Amino acid sequence: MTQRPKSASAATTDTGGPTVLVVEDDESVRRALSNLFQSVGLDVQLFGSASDMLQSKLPANASCLVLDVRLPGLSGLDFQTELAKAKINIPIIFMSGHGDIPMTVRAMKGGAVDFLTKPFRDQDMLDAVGAAIERDRKRRETEKVVSDLQARFETLTPREREIFAFVSSGLMNKQIAAELGLAEITVKIHRGHITRKMGAKSLAELVRQAETLGVRRTKA
């Protein structure tokens, strides 16, 4: 029975700086990679198998996974699939001494940052890790923006959410009032509350926020 990865929200730990997780069954390779990453100031967590990593807490900071394709138990490619199913979006760099085209294609289609064939140059690995950590940093920033917007949206009353959808669809106060059977001044007041609660400085920003949150006008 395959053990599922722990959810990202329930199993994270903040280690401060960027972290590289290495899953590799060869101890000498693990040690060499650890020394390489630590030499450029990166935190490192080492695992001998995918199941070992499943028992650990994921970093709450920007991170990436350096993953060997051939592992005892769950293979690297199957582990990539399991992580995706669990919605754990940590960027992955694959490495293999026996890489082939179908294997590489599957890894890259699954969202891998890179696929390095052993033996690889240290700089190639560092470049791939740098790109992966930057990707993860941007993803986390985007998720924080969405989370903050969602928190603001939750403060809106049901009527304000309804009007927010109308406003973001481009309707004027008069049109919204007619659609909802309200006085125009009432719509204007609600709109002011929406703008303040969402922290928007313009109509364009309100529209962008609605797009980000997936707020849509409900068709009658």
C-alpha cells in the first residue's frame, strides 16, 4: 500500500533560508550533494528513499527537491506523481545515471525543473537548484497574495459579494441597482464598503482581485 505524502499545510517547518531536499539512496552521492549545497549557503535535508521523506515535515520556506529516478520502493517518477496528487507543488530536479528520452519526457511533462544525467557538473546542479528555488519563491508569493485576498473577501457580507461580482463585470451603479432592485445610493454605499474592505485603490484593481479570486457574476 502506497503511503500518501502529508499535506503541505499540515506538515511544514520553517528553517529560515532556502532548503534543498535530496532523495538519493547512494550515501556517497547524498554526502557530496549536501557539501555542494551547503557550500553556497543552502540548508539541506537528506533522505535515502521517498518513504523516508514522507515521514518528514516539508520546509515552510522556499525549497526544491533533488530526486533520483531509481530508488528503493517508490521510484522518483512515481513519487513525483504522488506529490502532484497531494497538491504538494515543490519544484523537482531529477537526476539519473540511466536516463532515457521517455523518462525525461515524463519527468518534464510532470513539471520537473530539470533532468540531469549523472555524472553532472556541480554548476549545472546549482543552476537548476537556483531556478527551482526561485520558482518556488514566486509560487509562495502568489499563494500568499491569493490567501490575503481570500481573507479580505471573507469579510464581505453576502450582499457585498453579490455587488462585487456585478462591479467586476463592468456594470455601473445604476445598472446594478436595476438588476438587484435596490436604490442607486444603496449600491454606491455597498461599493464603498467593498473597495475599503478589499483594499482596492481603483476599479481596475477590484477587477483584478475578482479575476484572481474567480468571482463571477451569476447569470439569472
